[in-house]
Amino acid sequence: MTVLIAHDTPPAIRGMLKRWFIEPKPNVFVGTVNRRTRDKVLDYVRRNAAGMSLLIITSEPNCQGFRIQRWGNPDRRDVTLSGLQLVAESWIEAENIPF
């Protein structure tokens, strides 16, 4: 399964995504496509949608059962801790950590 959450989606890209995924809410796309199709769709989006950002959640054979990817200008960061993917809502850079 693949879940795409898009921001600033151009109408042409949104229409193309609807070919492969359903859109239960505006700019949220869900579908079950094979890896090759998913990668080709995402490559097309990356080439043709400047300024758009994506949160991509895909099924993966790991302990969590999914993988998180981001493309564009994400407002949060992904952190891997002990092999687990976590999402950092606010981030303190190393040089800003108080002693």
C-alpha cells in the first residue's frame, strides 16, 4: 500500500495521480501499486511539479511495516533511532543545544 500526502499540487499532476490512486480527501492519495509503478509515478511527479511537496508512506518488510519518505520542502524531519523511523515535529540543531 502507498499513501501520498501532497501540498501545492498542480491540477495536471493531481489528475495523473488519480489514475493510480484514490483520493479520499483533497491531496491525499491511497493505492496499492507495485514498486515499479509507484517509482515511475513518483519520478514523473518529481520531474514535472516544481514547488510541490510530498509525504510518501509505503509498505516495507521491516519491523514497522512501512517506510516514510519526503520530497520537496517538508515541515518536519524524519529521524531513524535504533532502526525505527520517527518524526520530529520540532528540531533543535546541534549547535543550539544548551549545556
